[in-house]
Amino acid sequence: MWIQIRVYYITPSSTLGELAFINGAWAGGVDLKIKVLPDSALLYASKPGNVLIVGYTNTAGNLSEAFYDRGGSGVWQTYDL
């Protein structure tokens, strides 16, 4: 059985971070370098199909989403809602 767990969090430098449990081992935390509003809280994370989506408050105070298409470009991208 293949189990994967991903945890998204706000780093001390107010960016999104990711911690992943893949194939039985925790990978070190990764700074996604996506800036969030200081002192904000992460809103949600979801995985529709092969896409990872993380909702957060951007530095302008607006709701944004970061997404990673596991079958696509291989880079995190963002957009405002």
C-alpha cells in the first residue's frame, strides 16, 4: 500500500511550507517561497485529481491559492480568488 501525507504550514518568514510523508519516510520541510500575510493562518489544502491546492491569505490581504499540477509544469503557481 502506498501512503502519502502532506502538511502545509506558514514558516517563521511568512511563506508557505510543506512537509511530506512519502513511501514510509518523512521528507524534510520545504519552503515553497510563496509569501503570505504576516500573522495569518493557513486556510485549507485539497487534492482534486493530480493537483495540490493550498488556500492562504496573500500579502495584500486577499484570498489566494497556490497549486501544483503533478502531471504538469513541476512548479508551484498562484492565483487570487
